[in-house]
Amino acid sequence: MDELSGIVESLKSEIKTKLGPAKSIFDLWFGDLKLSSLDEECAVFTTPSPLKKNILSTKYIDIIKETLFGIIGFSVEVKIEKEGPAETKLPEKETTFDEEILLESERREKKIEEILNNPSSEKKTVLDEYTFDNFVEGTSNKFAKAACFAVANDPCVYNPLFIWGHSGLGKTHLLYAVMNHIKKNNPGLKIIYKKCETFMNELIDAIGNHETGPFKEKYRSADVLLIDDIQFISGKESTQEEFFHTFSALYESEKQIILTSDRPPMEIKHLTDRLRTRFEGGLIADVQPPSFELRTAIIRKKSDSMGLSVSNELVDYMAERLNNNIRQIEGVLKKLYAVSSLTGAEVTKESIDQIISIVDPGNVPTDIMIERILTAVSKKYGVSVEDIKSRKRNDTISNARHTAIYIIRKLTDLSLKDIGKIFDRNHATVISSIDNIGVNIRTIKNYESELEKLIKEIKDV
Ligand code: ADP
Ligand code: MG
């Protein structure tokens, strides 16, 4: 017997005693109770029917809590859930830098469903904000945009279309643009857009309520099915099974399927081969982090459309610092706009720094990061910052210098040449320092973990 079933058995036997002779009551409500998880804060029990769940959660919750306390020795919150299919609902979570964004994306998904179900509406909607026109193009996203545009003009030219790339690089924007385009140019087509988690949760509900028929019908009636962040299907066997059938039915009747993911199909773990093969069977397009030019173009376009005035110099400064995520760029601009419209203050380097430190706490200006690295290394090796930067060559000082160079290379975007300048040396010395640390990592026990610890301390200041 494992620990959880041991605990639940003791719990049941004590509750049975407490309830006294009314054995049938005990059997009725507690007979099939299971403990599905337990940690320091919460115990989750499951029971097969919604009725039992309700009765246990209202009438018997106190006795369960109290008895459990006696067994485990500390008090926890107790939850009773209906035993579901093996897959439990996912909290609809996305890896975004900000919870606001998550909430916004959920609200948007609901709105989009309304908009798609009401094609005659003339009002401006959230969908109108995400078009091909306002998607700024650069070499990193050109191909994905072209593929989406082609599919929006002529559904099924590429089927499925699989768009992948890191978070915040415009995948959802492209899906919205496709929907927008189809809605305008081909209003008769039925479009269904779902985040993968919502698809999964709907399926779990349908199974729980014995209503899988309508679920299947709904998805199979789509002319264009868009599933956002399909990577969340990883390891979810029954969702994969159902999605496979939906996919095949749509594919065979020549309906367009568009998927996005934070990684290519090859890299989605715990995905059945048959789905992987399907995902790879159409066109795969990636979106890569934006180049400096694309970042400045996006900052200009977005600040102009907000009516936020930012000097060219500050646009470049922002583009340098916000170097891999367009969602972050947008987040910073929105906050800058909010501050400047509330206070009437101009955008300055300081206001940008302050907002970046809120939106992306790990992102600090390069000069401050270098200072932090030098100070931390100086402390660790007991060598002064002057000595680290000097030309002295005793072992401790050299080691500290190699370490500082290695960490600067790792945590900043500086070129080898620019790193060399800090130490009044050329780029060859920088390479040799980095190699030196590489050798230490490979040959000295625990060296790498010590170094990682130091890097983490520097990042977490
Ligand atoms: P993803 O789905 O890849 O995580 P999103 O599509 O949600 O990213 O993009 C994040 C934000 O950045 C959105 O508000 C989107 O409009 C904006 N964005 C992304 N790429 C571009 C682009 N090329 N041009 C204009 N805005 C963009
Ligand atoms: Mg997205």
C-alpha cells in the first residue's frame, strides 16, 4: 500500500468509528473515497459522482479535515473533486512575463468565440487589432507571415500549417490575422479558434458529462480550425486520441488546420507518432527572435500608433535592451504610455529603465550588469575590481579575471572585442579566458555548479 492509500484507509476507519453504527451512511458517502494528492497545504480527495462530491464537500468536510489532522499531524485545506478521466484540467496557463497578459489572452479567447459566432457584427472588435497589416515584418517572421497569408487567402493550400517559435514572437497575432482575413473575405466559412488548454478542458468536461457527441460534432463542423499552443497536448493521451480523430476528419474533408507551438513537432515530448507525423505533414514555418532592425521598426510603429513620442535615440536604446520578445516590447510601451499620459512627463532613459525593471526584472542595463559581475567575482576571489581589470598575472587574479570575462560573455550581448576593452585587452585574450573556464568546467569537480551558483547570485541581485 502506498502512503496515500495508507492515509485514506486510516481516515476511513476513524470516520467509520466516529459515525457510529450507521454503516450504510458511511459506505454511501465514504466507501469509494480516494486521496489523490497531499502536500503541506492541501489534500485532494476524489469520489466518483458529482452528488458525492457535493455532499462530502458540504456536510462532511469538517469531519474529514479534523480526522485527517489527527492522522498527519498538521492541518491542510481539503478539496473534494469528482474522479475524472486520468487527465485533470490544466490551469489555463501560458508562459508569459506577466499575469495580466494571461488574463487578457483568456478574455480575448472568449470574445473571439463570440465574434466568430456572430459574423454579421459590424462593430470594431478585438480581432481587428491583430491584422496582417499591423504585423511588422522582418527576416525572422517573413516566412511564417507569408504562409499564414497564403492560407488565409486560400484555405487548404498548406494543410496543416504549423507555426512555431518562442513565446511573445507573434504566433497568436498571426492566427488572429488569419481569422480576420477569412472573416472579411470569406464570411461563409466556419472558423473555430481554441487555445490548446481550452480544447483539452472542454474535452474533459464532455467526457465527464457523457457529452462527447456534441463536442466531436462541433469540432468536426469547422472549415478552419486553429489551435494555439498545441505543445500543451504533450503527455495528454486521451486529448491526443480525440484530437487525432478530429484532425483526420477535418483533413480528409479538406478543411484547414493551423497549429502553433513553442517548439517544432519533433521536439514536443510525449506526443504519439501518428500525431507527430500529421503535424509534420503540411507546412512548418518558424518565427525567430527579432533582429535589431525589426525591434526598432516595431517600437516605432507601436509608439506612433499610440501617439507616444519617443526620440530615435531612445527607440534604439529600447531595442537594444529588449532583445528577444515582442510581447515585452509592447508591455513596456503600454506602461510608458500610461505613465506619460497620466503625468504628462516625457519618455526618458530613466523611465524606460524603471519600467523594464518591472516588466523584465532579470534585464538590467549592460553597464550595471558588468559592475555587478565584477563586484561579485571580486568578493568571491578576494581580489579587488582594480586588480581584476589590471594586467597583473598572479594565479588568483588571473582566475578571477577569466571568470569575470566568462560571465560577462554569458550574461550580456557584448562582443568579444567590447569585452576585451573593459580589461584593456584584445579579443584573443577574451577567447582564451573563456576557453580556460571551459577546461576548468570539464576537469575540476564541482567547478561548474559553483560557477552556476555565482551566476545565479548575480542574476538574482
Ligand atoms: P506568441 O503567440 O508568439 O506568444 P503573440 O502573438 O501573442 O505572441 O505576440 C505578443 C504581442 O506582440 C502581441 O500583442 C502581438 O500583437 C505583438 N507582436 C508580435 N509580433 C509582432 C509583429 N511582427 N508586429 C507587430 N506586433 C507584433
Ligand atoms: Mg500565443
